Amino acid sequence: QVQLLESGGDLVQAGGSLRLSCAASGFAFSTETMGWYRQAPGMQRELVATISGDGRTYYLDSVKGRFTISRVNAENTLYLQMNSLAPEDTAVYYCSVEFFYDGVQFGRGTQVTVSS
């Protein structure tokens, strides 16, 4: 059974930093594309960043240069380092895994709130 457990969300002031973590289990972590999505109140869930099994990355334009996605395959853990946070980054952040046949699955999310 796929399990994705996010942690690290918090209340932080604008300009601050947070590191989100996602502990994964129930699948072959090292070979799957992992990602982070976010959903702000009243908004659709949006893709923030992805990292493939071989380390190729993708970033939403608005987070390029501020956020860094990484993974430690030996620990089945995904990270999102977020720097220079802004109020518009406030959202619930979800860890994701993308399966070729079964689509994208999500964790339960962790709240990030950035105060101005």
C-alpha cells in the first residue's frame, strides 16, 4: 500500500525558509517520479516541482530559484527546500508519486503559512 507522509509545514514570516519532508513507503521509491503539489484556499491544486528517478527536475515558474526539490533514495525520502517564502506560497503542500499505469497519488498534506 502506497503511503506518503509529509512533515515540516509551519507558520513563517515572509523571506523565511522551510524544508518539507515526505517519507514514502509501499512502492519502489528510487524508480518513480516524485513531486510536490500545493493548494491554496479556493484555488486548484497546482504542481510545484517534480524529480525523476534519475534526478531530472521540473519547477513551477514562480518558485524557480527559490525552491529546491531533492530525494534520498536510500531513505525513501523526498524533500522540498523553500527559501525566500512569500505570502502567495501559503498553501497545503502535498507529496506525490506518479505511476505509469495508476496515475498520481498524494499524501495528506502539510500546511505552510507565510505571514507578511
